[in-house]
Amino acid sequence: MRTIRLQLRFLVPLIAILVGAAYLALPLMDKLTLRWFARDLQLRGSLVANALSDSVADALPETRGRRLQTLFDRAVQDERLVAIGWCSPQDVIVRRTTLFPASLDCRSASATAAGKEPTLRIAGGPVLVTVHPIAGEAGPAGSLVIMHDLSFIERRSQDTRQYLIVLIAGLGAAIALVTVIVAQLSWRGWVSGARALLRGEGLVRPLVPPSPELEPLAAELRERLRDLDDEYRRTQGPNAEWNPQRLQSLLRTQLRGDEVIVVSNREPYLHERDADGGIVVRRPASGLVTAVEPVMRACSGTWIAHGSGTADREAVDAQDRVALPPGDADYMLRRIWITPEQEQGYYYGFANEGLWPLCHVAHVRPVFRESDWERYREVNRLFADAVVAEARSDDPVVLVQDYHFALLPAMVRERLPRATIITFWHIPWPNPESFGICPWRTEILEGMLGSTILGFHTRYHCKNFIEGVDRYLEARIEHEHSSISFRGEQTLVESYPISIEWPGAETQQAWADPATCRSEVYARLGIPADHRLAVGVDRFDYTKGILERINAVERMLEKHPEWVERFTFVQVAAPSRSALDEYRVFQERIQAATQRVNTRFARAGGDVVRLLAQHHEHEQVNQLYRAADVCLVTSLHDGMNLVCKEFVAARDDERGVLILSRFAGAARELPEALIVNPYHVEETADALYQAITMSAAEQRERMASLRSTVREFNVYRWAGRMLTDAARWRLRQRVNERVQRGSAG
């Protein structure tokens, strides 16, 4: 009975629409039919007039008009012609056939023929009136008034109405039959699928009040919604802080039973041999590791990465796995081994000589080689195989990290079509014109569109990517929802500003106070106690603005020579990609610039610029942050840059000044820093002088605001937003699957 009522809800509006359509269509068809035939008859009248024109001209000289009358009488024997009249140049009817209306004069006939409806109704039925001027040798001789029979059009219109009514009736019957069959087949499957969702497999939010037929289901819906709402308010309300516990709660409630797999080139920990032959564990200098490693500790998933440590093979088990972090075993690391040839082509070649300069506006030309591209594809396939091997289900959550794996999402999608693939691009995305340089631009875009969610640091980078897809691929783009449909799959393109793990209370209590850090750093580096200290912490990379930073220090001391004896700049620069010529040349330029500044401002208290070109552990860097008066982040182009956020998090004394490049993504989140254009040496030098002379009160005001922002928008919020979007996506996918199964059953 319920299904019959539901079917009637479909059928009654359907029948009403079909009846209304027929009611509106029939008069329209009549008008169109009349217009089409009228046009044909007017053309036919012109042909008749042309055929009679010579004969009429010959017959006009006869004064009695018998030849003209005979000519007209013969012409109207055609079944489509009703009457013909001849109008003199003075608009007087001279000759007419029998059925020509006596009441119709020449002026009236011309006015009727020129009107929108050139028709008349006479004794024999409706006629179409056309007027055709006839010219003789001496000029205009008069005009023919021809009346065409329209009765046959009415007969054809009646036939058309009958055919149209039969067609609409047949179409309505077919649609009604299909509706009844589909409703009968899908009802039971839909109800069983919805009840399964209510047992905890997802959240259904009704958009309209439930109908009487669904009332039994509505009670269960309301109860389940209340439970979920209470749970959300308790664990994820607007005032709750994002932390590991909240992220774990999100995974339990919204991604229940789902495994998380992270894929990155750089591993979170390296096992290496020390000078004594023992194995030591070291964390690499990487913003990606800084951001993602705390998330993995909260998720307890599997991290797949390239094993690059000298003792990595000795630390893994038979399946190339090792539990991390050391001593805690919060997650598993699966190491992938690649050959030196693969590393040279995939990592140093295509990724860092091609994609890295392509995506950064740092005025270094990208290099693209066919052999590098082949290695890049080969290694992406190797990592995709590892993802499939590590997945314990057919729908894992896969977090693909950075530009090393642009092809991997589509490769995983091909083999795990139900997987939720979240790709986060940690570096900027270029505009379509710049991206067009890449010979394999379409392959890269197609690979990335294998993602369920594609994340960038800023909306500007999202916009660049969407515009690139619009230019180079045939895809449907919904700008309002920032989504792309390509080959039947949909990808959400969203901005997720990355951040760091905010240090907890126990961590901060373990720190030495800033005064102690300052004295230890000054003693270790031989810096006089009365000096102001500025620091920079980066990898040796041409995008980080290290050279511009040194030039700004030089210019500041030129303008304010009184600070030569009271200022020291320490630059930590971890060696990176030294196998590439571009990086070796850059390191040489930095060393030359450092030597030049130190020679120019030679002094008894040691060098002005201290270049520490070696790897520093996190504890050493944190000590340097807490000792410094100023931190310089002068990136020429950066996705986010986490050094600035690490400096802010380290300053629990609310002292210190942050100088931040406007070309770093973090500049949008941290406006209380001194924002500079690193290409403008004068501006950066003035900001440095402002920083070292800033009052303690202004430092506290700026730093307190910066710390509040970084604490609230921490790495768990970044991961939580992506995983929440993934959970919604998975829910929608499962609802669709159940509805489809229910309809099929």
C-alpha cells in the first residue's frame, strides 16, 4: 500500500505535466503549421504571378478584357487557387474571377496581404491573400490579387493533433510503467540500506520533513542524530582545542575502522652509522616531516617512504618495516629501496631539477629530460605497488605528500577504486602559463586528479591548479564548490594551511629558560654577551632567500654602523641536494657573500655572519630560537614555511621579533610579523633595524598574537580538516553505493 501511494506521488504530477504540455503544444503546433504553409503559399503565389505576367501584359491592350478574363478563369482551375483579381494602377478592380469577394477592393487587399495575418474568411472557407505587382514595357501595369485555399491546412492540423495526442499518451504510459516497476524494485533495498546506515555506518541528514511512509525510519534517524550531535559537542565543539586526542576521536567517530597510509619521499627517521660504527636515529631537516609525523603518531597508521639512511636496511624486518618513533612504536614505517639510477632521475632529476623550479618563482630554469620522466613514472609505480600491498582493505585513507608523487594518486585509484586518496602539495602551484612549460603537463594533471581531495596551502594555489586543468584537460569544473569531474571521478580542490605541532605543557617545562639558552648559544658560538642576535634556519636552497638575507644584513650595517660591534647574524643552512650543480653553485655564492660581509665589517668580537652549514637536531634549533632576538624568514617563494611557526612556538617568554617574507604562505596567517619583500634590500634592512630596536612591550604584544594564531591553527587542525572532508566524502560514497544496491535489489 505504501509503495502504491509513493507511485501515485510520481504519477499524478507526471500526468498533470503531460496534459498541460499537450494543452500548450496543440495551439502552438497549429500556429507553426499555418506559418509554414503560409510561407509556402506566398512563394507559390510569386511563382504564379511570374508565370502570368507576360500573358497579362499582352492581354491588357484589349479594351473589352476578354483575354484577361479567360486567362484568370483558366488559372483558378488549380485546386489551391480560389480567386484572382486585377487591380489597375489607380487601385480599381478591373477584372475578377467568380469567387473573388465583391466587397474587397484593391486597397483592402493590399492592407490584408501586408498584415501579420494575411488571411480572409470568404464563403468557400479561409483564404490567404497575396498581392503581386506586374510591370509592362511602359512601367507599372497594375497588380494581381491572388487568393489561396487554406482549408487543406485545417485538415492537416487535425491529423497532426491526433498524432501528437497519441504520442504524448504513449510516452506517459511508458514513463508511468517504468516508474511503477522501479519503485517496486527499489523500495525494499532502499529501506534496508538506510537502516544499515542508521546502525552506525554513516550519518544521514534529512533535508525535508519525513513523509508518512517513512515515519518508522524517521524515529531511528532522530535518535541517531541526537547521539551524533551530543558526541560532536563533547569532543569537537567550536571551543575544543585541536590536539592528538581530538584527532584520534575524529578518526574513531568519522573514519571508524579505516586505516591511514601516508606516502612521502622523505622518511620521518633515518638510521645511520656514526663515527664509531654504531647505529643512531636522526630526524631529517624537513618541513613535511615536522608537520606529518605528529599526525601519524595520532593515527597509528603506516608510513611509506624512501629508505635513504646508511643503516636503514639493518633496522627493518623481513617486510622492510620498522616501528616508530624509537621506543614508542606509534606507527609503522615501510621503507622502499630504489637504485642510484632511479634516485638520480626521479628525485634529483625530474622532481628537483624540473618540478621544484617550475613551481617556485625563483628565476631558476627547470630542466626536463625524457630519461628523468621515465624514472619518475617508474618510482611512482613502485610506491603505488607498496600502497596496495600495505592496504588491509579495499578502501584505505591514503595521504600522498608532495610533488614527488604527482602520478601516484591515479595509479592507486586504478587498483583501489574505493580508496580515499588525499594528496597534499606542499609547494606552490604555478599559473597555467608557467605550468605549460612542462612537456608532461597533461599526465601530471591526470595523475593528480586520481585524488579524492587535493590540498594546497592557499586559495591562490588552488585557483592556479583549477585554471591549469581548465586549459589543458577536458574536465567539468564547478568553481562554486571547487571540484573537478574528470573521467567519471570527482576531486575536491581545497586549501589547507599546514602548521606545526604546538608544544605541550610537559615539553615546555623541559625547556631551559631563554636566558640559559642565550648564554649557552653565545658561549658555544663565541658571541659577545651584549650583542643582538638574529637567526635564520633553512635548508641550503635558492628559494629560501638566504643571499637576500645576507645582503640585508650588510645594508643595515651600512646605514647603522653603530651596530657593527653589537650585532651578529647566525645562519643555519642544512646541506641539501648537493649532487645538483644549481645547489652547489648556490652554496658557493652564499659562502662568498658571507666572506665578503665578514671581511668588510671585520671586528674583534668575531664574524658578523656565522654560517653553520651542517645538520642541526631539533633541540639545537629550538635552543637557537629561544636565544635569538630576531628570526628572519625571507623566502623568495614558499608554500607555507614552518620555520616562522617553530620560532613563534618556541618563544613562551613572548619576546623576539619575526621578519617574514610576503611570498611565504604563512604571511597571510601571521600579519603581526614584520612583513617584507626580500627582493627589496632596503625594506628588509629597515625591518631588521626596526626589529633589533623594538621595545619589549611591542614585542610582547606582537608575539602574544602570533602565538595565539599558531596554537589554534596547529597541525592537528590541518589534518583534522582534511580527514573530516575525507569522512564526508566516504559517507557520501557509501550512501550512494547502498542506494544503488537497494535500487538494484
